[in-house]
Amino acid sequence: MSDRKHMRKVREKRIKSIKGQIEKHTDKIINEIGKLDTTKDYWKKEIDENFLKQIEEDEEYLMEDK
């Protein structure tokens, strides 16, 4: 498999995985009581700063690689 195809597959899998993580974190925000008052804020921040940023970068790569 060429490097381009491999990287494309890796990024597609990562996008799918991150979307699953976002779903889990969102479920935690809605349904769980955090240990501290800041726990839910931490989960929200992780979604906004890490997960969504990574998805955006991967989707940009996939668009450029077409």
C-alpha cells in the first residue's frame, strides 16, 4: 500500500474513532456527575480543543489528498 493510501486510511479511522470519543464525552457531560465542579468543563474543553481540532486537520488532509 502506498504511503498516501496508508495515511488516508489512518486519518479516516482516526476521524471515526474521535467521533466516538466525542460521543462518549458528551454522554458523560449529560449523565455523569464529575468528581469536581470543573470535571464537566474539562470534558467540554477536551472536545473543543483536542477532538474537533484533530478532526478538522484530518478532514483538511483528506480534502487536499483527493
